[in-house]
Amino acid sequence: MKMNKLVSVGIACAMLLGGAVSASAAPAAAKEAKAQHKQAKASQQAEQLTQLQKTASGLGIATEGKTAKELKAAIQEKHKALAEQKRADALAKRKAEAEKFGISTEGKTAQELAKEIQAKKQEQKASKQAKKQQPKTSKQTKKSS
């Protein structure tokens, strides 16, 4: 019985000591994990900034001294300006094409003009085909005479 008590006490002490060792190791492991997380986050942010700088320089935006947030905003503004310019160019192109076909362009969008131009082209194509068919029928009547 004394032996059982000694063994039980020994096991209890071992468990207490083992728990104390693992408990003291846990904060160190947690600190190390936090440090690794911070380092990974900083690395990711640096990579993101590099990518934004590359994109911005490709768009002709000065990147010196700008944060990632400022670069994102500048890139978005540049994209908006480019999209607006593209829409304006498309409208100008459609207006020029519409004028060739004699279509009024006042107050119409590029899409509306495109539809009208397409309809006019279809109409002209149909009339050309009709003209091609007319001479064939007149030639056939001459042969039968």
C-alpha cells in the first residue's frame, strides 16, 4: 500500500511538473507564432506595394513616397479616366460613321448610333443584293425572246 501511495505521488508530481513545463513553453510558442504572423503580413504588404508600384508606373503615375492606399486610389482614378476617354472615342467614331450614312447624331449614345449604323448597313446590303438580282432577271428575259 505504501508502494502504491509512493507511485501515485510520483506520478502526480511528474504530471504537475510536465504541465508546468508545457505551460511555460506555450507563451513562448505563442509569441513566436505572432512574430511569424507579423513578418508574413509585412512581407505580403511589401509585395502588394511593389505590385501596385509596377501597375502605377505602367499607367504613368508617379509612385515615389506614396502608400499602398494612395496608389490604389490613383490607379482607380486613372482607370476611370481611361474608361471615360474610351467611351468618348467610341462616341466620336460612331458619330463620324453615322454622318457618312446620313444618320442624325444629336442626343444619341454610342450604342444607339451603332444600332442605327448596323441597320443602315443591312439596308444597303439588301438593296445591293436586290440590284444584283435585277440584271439577271432582265438578261434571262432577253434570252427567251
